Amino acid sequence: MPIKSYLAHPHDGKKEELIQALSNLNHCDVIPAENKDVLVLITETETKAEEDILKQKLETISSLKLLAMVSGFNTPKKN
């Protein structure tokens, strides 16, 4: 299961709108920074197809200015 973390930068004045948009997506956890205009976004998907769909949804969010991946890894399922 791919788990990735990002820094999400909103357009000016759009932080709350971005928090709401990201929070409404499946497979996402959003943590707003307290002292900066940035969010931490953690995604966890089960399949490559889910990950691709989530990526497409992220790309359509108008309040999102920049999304920078900080870390990503894939934990193999145990048989």
C-alpha cells in the first residue's frame, strides 16, 4: 500500500478552502501548520489504480498552488 506525505501550499487566502477540499477526499489526512500557510497531506491507497485516481482529483483542486512530495514508500502486503 503506497503511503505518501506532501506539503500542500494554498493560493493566497485559500488555506481553509484547501483544508476542506483535501479533507473531503478519501485516502487523505490533512494536518494544518499552526504557524505557516501550509498543510501536511498524508495519503494512503491500497492499489496503483486508487493512487492514480487520487492524483487526478488532487490536480483539479483550484485552491492548491503547489504540492511537494516529502516522502513516499510502498509497504508490501504479507501473504
